[in-house]
Amino acid sequence: MILWVQRECGKENKLLVRVEEAPAAEKWRDAERIALVWNQIRDLPEAPQCPNLVFLNLHVNKFLRKIPNGFFLHMPHLKILDLRDTSIRELPVSIGNLVQLHFLHLSRTRITSLPKEMAALRELQWLNMVDSYSGWKEGHTLEEGVTFEELESLKRLKVIGITVSKLAALQNLCDSPRLLHAMSELEELVIGNHQPILLPLLELRLSSLPKAKLVWRPTFPNTLLALKIEGCGAIDRLIKLEGEANGSGETVITIFPDLHTMVLRRLPKLKSLSDGERILNFPSLKTIKVEDCPKLTKLKLVADGLKEVECERSWWEQLNWGDERTKSFQHLYKPMYID
């Protein structure tokens, strides 16, 4: 990001850095880059004159709860705005004045609504709202919020990080032609939230995400009965849990106690069903189906109730039967039937 600013603005940019409180409005006038990160800022000037400002970073100002209504009125050349890890609950309508904005970071804020003026950000290329705003509006209703159609109006948008907390919103995302086409470029899919809003989710199918890595949060709803992952070329582990394992040696954990069916197809990089030193226990698992997963050579999991492993004979024969956990399943082979 810094290199981008340097290329855009040359080498003699004026940088304004201040600790604990925001500078007075007159101090902003000549600045081209302002970084006020990890501070105790509570208040910002009402409408600072910033004719040359291209970079503004307010990252990790936990006491900042409100941005003044006119704050963005006089920043005509601002291209990078970082507000992540602040306590702001809304964006002022003057956000629509940032017509040159390329990069907007709103992750881990307390924002619950987005102003309609966001549609004016025609140059926006990078938008991140992970662990923040999730109130996507359903259709053209009178409720507050933003629709996926409004995001589609941002024609130059190349990178987006969003949080979806309602099944209806997830369906709207899947019905959005431009955003669904962009799924082929998705690099990370984080499943789970601090609130179990997807309950009761019984079946999850992830298909045709060639670049996506999966990250599962411990708070993901554990009501799954069936898990199907197909055509996801970047996945190397079935379950990658957020955070690191505690202690040393193998740890057996249960995350999907009711899962009875697992389908794995066309996963060329998949090597493991576990997550590092953590061995996954599936106490209700009855069926595993494996097709075209050439690098998966061990069945390293605990599944005492497993009844069948439906797969190609060639894959079954190349499994590492010297692995003790794999060996316990060697009597469960079933020929593959395409469904």
C-alpha cells in the first residue's frame, strides 16, 4: 500500500503523524499522507481542508466512535482510507465526496449500516468489510442497508472482503451475476461467526472455487449433516481451523458431531483431512466419497462409525496403509458411483 502511494505521489510527500489526539484542522492542510495508527484518538476535526491528501490511516483507534458529518468534504484526491479496528458505527454521508478513493478498509469496526452515498465511489477497487458490516438489504426495500446490486454498480471493484450473516443475503449473493462470476478469483473463504446466525445449517456444498482457501472458525455451527467440496483447486487441508493448536503432539477434536456424509471431488492439492497436529473426530460419519484427489494418501481422522469409503480403485490402492489411522479403514472400500 505504501509503495502504491509513493508511485502515485512521488518521493517528497508530506507525512503527518501524531500520537494520542488528532491534529487541529489547520495542521491537515499541507499533508499528503496522514498516519494516526494505534492511538487514543476520540475526536476528529469537523471538516478539515485537505487539498493534497491521498492517504489516511486511522487503524486501531479503539476510542474513535464517530466521524463528523463533514469530515470528508474537502479531500478531493484521497485514494487510500483505512478505518479498521475503530469503534465507528456509521460512515458520514460525506463519504460520497471521495470520488478518487481506490482503497477502503472497514474491517472489525462496529458499522451496522452503509450510506447510499457509497455508490458515488466510482474509482473504488478494494473494499474490505470482514467482521464488520453484514446487513445486506434484501431487494429494493425501504430498510436501511446496501444491496449487492449497489456493489455491482462499482464497476472498478476488483477485491472485496465481506461478511454475510443471513441466509437470504447469501442467496442474493449467489444470484448476483457479477459477484458470482468473481467467485473464481476468491482467495479465502472464512466460514463461521461470533454469532451462530447460520443455524440450523444441515448441508454445505462448496463448488468451483479454484483459488480459495477455507478457514473454519471454532464458532461455525456444528449442525452439519453433509459436507461436499468439489472443484476447489487450492485447498490442501479439508479443515483449516482459525488459530493454532495448543500443546504438543496429536490432539483429537470434534467439530461436526452430526456429520454423516463427506464428499470430496476434484481437489488436486488436498493432502490431509486434518489440521496440523489436530486430528478430527467425526463420531456420526457413515460415508466418505473421494474422487480425483491424487495427493490425499492418508485417511487421518477418527470415525468409529464409518461404514464405507466410496472411491476409485486406483486411488484406494495407492493409499499409505502403513499409517495406523488409515489402516483401520481398509475393509470399507466401495466402488465409486457418480451421482
